[in-house]
Amino acid sequence: MAEKIRFFPMDVIYKIIDDKPVIHLFGKTIDNKQVCVLYDKFEPYLYVIPKPGTAIADELRNLKITRSETEFSITKVEAVKKIYLGKDVDALKVYTKFPSEIPVIREELKNNPNIESINESDILFVRRFLIDNNITPLTLHEVEGNFTNKKLRVPAFQAEKIEPFGTETLVKPKILSVDIETYTPGNKEIEPEKNPILMIAFYAEDFHKVIVWKRFNTNLEYAEFAESESELLEKFKEVIETYKPDILTGYFSDGFDLPYIKSRAEKYKIKLDLGLDYSELRIKKLQVVTAQIIGITHLDIFKFIRKVISGTLETDTYNLNAVASELLDEKKFDVDLSELSKAWENQEEFDKYCEYNLNDAKLSYKLAEKLMPTISEIVKITGLTIYDANRMGFSQLVEWYLLKQAANFNQIAPNKPNNNEVMERRMKTYKGAFVFEPKPGLYENIVVFDYRSLYPTIIGSHNIGPGTINCSCCKEDAKLAPMEDNSKVWFCSKKKGFIPSIIEDLITRRTRIKEITRDHSDEEHAILDARQNSLKLLANSFYGYLGFFGARWYSFECARATTAFGRYYITKVIGKAEKDGFKVQYSDTDSVFLTLDGKTKEDATKFSEKINSELPGLMELEFEGFYPAGIFVSAKMGAFGAKKKYALLSEDGFLKIKGFESVRRNWSLIAKEAQEKVLDIILRDRDNKKALEYVKKVVDDLRNKKIHLDKVIIHTQLQKELNDYDARGPHVAVAQRLKNKGVNVGPGTMIRFVVVQGSDIIRNRSKLPEEVKENEYDADYYINHQVVPAVERIFDVLGYHKLDLLESKEQKKLEGFF
DNA sequence: GTGCCTCGGGG
DNA sequence: GTGTACGAGGCAC
């Protein structure tokens, strides 16, 4: 009698058992128990597209290949009707017994003159299985079959049938976070062959532990001792075996913790057979190192953050401290790691290192917990396992989403480019977005409009994709894309293409979620927000994907047409706005800034309604906001190119500042304050004189040392190791002195310093705030290198000169000489 | 510019 | 494992 169970798949592998490939789906049952579902009825295949007018099915059926005394053969050939890049094709689905036979068959058929192309021969067996059976990790499935005995750490269930069951998602996977500290004498290189692991911290919701292999006096209840490093490693194994996490996480655990543990275990000949199938922790060294445990999802939260989240973060270094500060508002403990090795030898002050170790594990745990909704959504959209999604960038995520959808849309996927194609693709460039530079100045009554998801909606509305470009069915009466070189590019107007359909689906799903989000509680809100955000990230990646050299659905002309349409639509708004009597002040890619110029807000609303009534499909010009006042500042054309610099005052009194240095951290507080205050006075009080007087006051206060020391501290983050700096700026010099004092400094360390009076070069006058007395700072430095540069360009716009700022009441005459 | 190499993260 | 990988920045030429 067959039984039914319901479970959430998490990790998938296959093994050859009894001369058959057997899919193993590790996951969690509905009553929260680990399980492994086995399925042995899925067969490997590839697609062959024969040349028109040829018949090779029988030839294939009889094909026998012998390689190193093994015979490979095709088990089955099915004729299938498919769509390949927009064209209907009669393809052959060619099956083999084992997945490993697929590449052999492909190589054998590669040069067959009757074959147009061989496709989908490089899609991994388990991914093929998930796609073809519509199985999405982390969502509920019903399985029919029976429990069976297998040499696994979890119960095995032999399945006859596996089907998705509703929309339920695994809510709370058991996450265990790991972090190690190692012996690194002299703060030198990390050498796993030489140096032992000293301690390992674990952190989970209901479980905190630090294991150390030297005894010391402590009251820490979570500290546990091992007698040796090898015992420490055995205990590491034990913790994972008994805690049974669904997800093992760490910060850069792919590249550091797990490989280090593996290499120490090898030294002691300890088998790390943690896999739920008793397989060993696997470290794969390709271009990047990865660590995998079968059945337990290894989530390297650092990798996910760098690849997927980084674009939405302020920080530009992705070390644990910086990321935890921004996402969790928590920091690493301030512990000098270079002292760890000494403390280890002397067995002293060990509590703080244990606390440090546990805290790091806790931070990674919290990051994993916080990002779970986003990870989970990406998994549900793409159908990849967490493990796979964790290690992919956006172009790969888009591609796997397309591969999953291709099956639903009866498409055969294009192949990846070979080396030559990649090289050719890399060479090609094309024209990007339209930018209308603002004239520096102060403006009133600014209306901002922007196109919602401009590129995704263009792709959808204009049916842009490699399957619809320059179709023969529309050739005669084609509506051409507005290419800058007038080249003839059009997209099918009779049939919706694969990529445009997919992207419109993403956009409408996101819109629907956004609509219902506000009716939900906080927790549900966070999940829905993660969903809509993941959908947005993915939709926004399509345009880049079309122009990405490694893409299967690459199309240079499609990417080029997308920006061409983008320029067309934004310049259309500009043209119409001008015709209607608005004044266009600024525009970039998908947004326009207009001044009313005597017209009313209602006129502006009507204007956008008119535009919208003429826009195709999902395209929409959104009213972003109305601003009573705003200032555009001329941007320096420096090494970074033209920067967009403006500040707007909203109707409800908020300042919106873009591109000003005040958002950067390596400015003293006094400079930031001065800049914000000046913008505030100019936009809110509309009193330029008052702003000028304010700056003069700050300048005077600095001269008279009335500004507090705290406000002149400059924060700069070290980007690399001290020895790697050629240009030894002030922060590097200060860091060097810190290091000489025995403080551990390195990339990511925030250096605080104050410039003091004197005639020496700046670097030698940069001191730690603690070393400086209240009135020792160099007023002239802060005036000329901080405050004045911060506001100078704003006053330029108002017609004042730099000298006007410096002219203090007491020193008017003196300054005049400069 | 082009090509090659290193590094990020971790201790 | 039906497989393939990044991207930025510095330096020499």
C-alpha cells in the first residue's frame, strides 16, 4: 500500500543505484522532520534539432558509441514540436540511461551534417528533474510511495509520484551559524597547513556554544573545552550531527571556515562525513572556493550579500563589521586579534576571545535570518536550491529563471556561447541612456516624473527579445525601433515573445504584491516586501542580461533597441513638456525634472495623464513628487565623470540631497553640518544672505576655536593593508601609528583623526582625537579643506565667490589680499 | 590602451 | 559532474 507524505525539498542530488540514476531530495516534512525522498523514474535527455528535410531519428536510435571499452547508446528518441528562438521546430528528444552519457552523445553528434543544433545538453540532471517536474525548493510537495531502508542519516522514502501541493513555504528552517578563530602568530598570512584552529563558535536560535581546546578559568556558560585540536574537530562534527540544522551558515565560510576545518581534519585523518548520505564535506576549488555538505544547505551569507544585496547597501566594503553595522545596527566586538595568539600561549584573558567568536557567529546568524525572506523568494522565483542561488549573480539567476520558464513555454533554450563568441560579444558597445545636464541654479516649483521600471516595461511593451526581433511575419509593415543609426530593427507585432511575456509576468506580479502589501502585519509585510523586491531586482536584470556576453538569450540588438526606446520615451516627455509650456531642468535615463514656469500642479498632473494615455502596455510615467524649491549644482568633471548633484525641498519640509559629499563619510561633521544647513537655509528660508552669514559664522567659530573637537574628527575607512598603500594619506599615517602601538588595523578599519596646527605636511599633523587637546586643531585646514569646499559650489550657483565666505567680520581686510 | 596578476572575505 | 564561473584595480609594457 502506498503512503502519502508532504515535504519541503531543500537539497537535491542523484546517485547511481542498481544501474539507475536515483534522484535524492533532502528536505523537511510538514511535521518538521528531516527526510530524503528518492525517485528513480527520471531519464536524462538532450534536444536535437535536425536540418530541415532530413530524417535522422532512426540513425540516432541505432547509434552505438564505444569509448574506453564502455558502450554508450540512446535509449529512446521522441519527435517533439518546440519553439526555438521564435520559430516552430520539429525537434528530437534524445534519451540516455545515465546523465554522464549525455556529453558523450553530444560530442558524437556535434559534426553530424544532418543536425542543425544540439541543445540543453549541459543542464544538470537534478536541475533538469526539478524543472521538468515543476518542483520548487522550499515549497510544499506531496509524495506517494513508501518508506524504505537506505544508508542515510535520515529516513528514506521511495516515491512513485511527486507533485507540488499548494503554495505553502517552509517558514522556519533550522539555521546554525559557525565561526572559527585560528592561531595566526605575528598577524601574518593565514596558513591552514601550519596553524591550528583555536576555537569554534556555534550560534542558533536556541543554541550557543564556543568550543576551545585549552582550559582556562571562565564563567561563560557557553564555553566548552576539548583536550586537543583533533577533539575540537570531533566535537564540531558532533554538534552538527546532533543539532541537525537545515541550513549551516557562516560569513565567507565557503572560502575560509569550512575549507580551514577540512584541511585541519585531513591533518588528523578525521573524516568529516557530515552529509546526510554520509558523504564528506566537499571543498571545490575552481575560480572560487565553495564548500558543500550533501543534504545540509550551506549558506555563505557573505556571498549572497556581495552578489545580490550589495547594490542596495551604502557600504562599499563587505566585511562582517561593515555589513552587520548597516543591516543589523550591530558590530563586531572590539578585540585585538593580533593578541589572540599570544593570549593563547599564555592562557590568559580568553573570555573576550570566546565572546568575540560567539558574537561573530551570532552576527552571521542574524544576517542569515534577516535575509531569509529574500533568499527564499529568489529560490521560489528561480526554482534553484538555496545552495545554488546563493552562489549566483544576477545574470545567472535570470538565466535559470528563463530556463525554468522555457519548459513551460515549450521553448528550447539557446546554447551558451563558445570562447570565440564570448570574445566577439565582449568587443561590442552601444549607446546608453539619455542625460540632460541641468543648468546650475536655484529653482522653484519643481515637478519630478519618472518612468516606472523603464527598461523592463519597454522590453515587455515592445515585445523585445531574441525570438521576436526582425521577424519575417512583420517585415512588410514593421514599426521600426528608434535606433540612433536608423538601422532597421523591429519586433513582432503578431505574437508575444517568450522573454517579453516572462518580464511582463514579473512586473504584474510585483505590482499585485505591492498593492496588497499595505494590508498586512509587520512580519508578513517584510516577506511581501522581500518578494516584490526580488521580483524587481530580477526584472531589472533582464536588460543587462540581454547584453551580457555569457547569456544564452543574448541579443546585442535587443539590448541596443532597449536603450534606444528609453531615449525615445524620455525625450518625448521632454519635447511635450516644453511644448506645453513647462521648463525642463534636468533628465537622466528615466526621470525628468520640470519647473512649472507659471503653470499649475494640476497642469502637471494633466500633462502626465496625457502622456500615460499614449504609452503602450505596462509603461507608465509616474508622478515622483512636487518640490517647492530645489538647487542644481554644477558637478565637477573629475576622474569619476559628471556627478549628479542636486537638493530638493519637499512640500512636507524634507530635504532630498543627491550626489553631495555630505552623504560621504570622510568629511568632518562640521563640514557636513555646514553643507546641510546652507542647503536648508537656501531652500527653506530662501535667504541667501542668511546662508552666507551662517558660513561666515562657522568660519569665525573655527578660527576662535568655538567649534567642539568632536565636530572636526574625520572618519576614513582603510581599504587595504597598510603596506599596500603607495599614497600615504593622513588616515594611512594615523593607522600606521596605531599599528605601531600594537592596535590591529587592516582593511575595513575606520580611522578617526584630527588635523592639528603646525607647518609640517598634513599627514604628520594628523592625530588621534584622543591625543589632541580641545583647541589644538588647525582652524585653517578645516576652513579651507573642509567647510569651504563643502559649500563652495552651492554659493557658486548663487553668484557668490569663495572669498565672500572667508571674509569674516574681524579679518575683512586681511583676507582681501588673497 | 592591452594584458597579466592579485584580491576580495576570513585570522 | 549532462557545468561554469567574477570583477575591479594596479602595474608593466
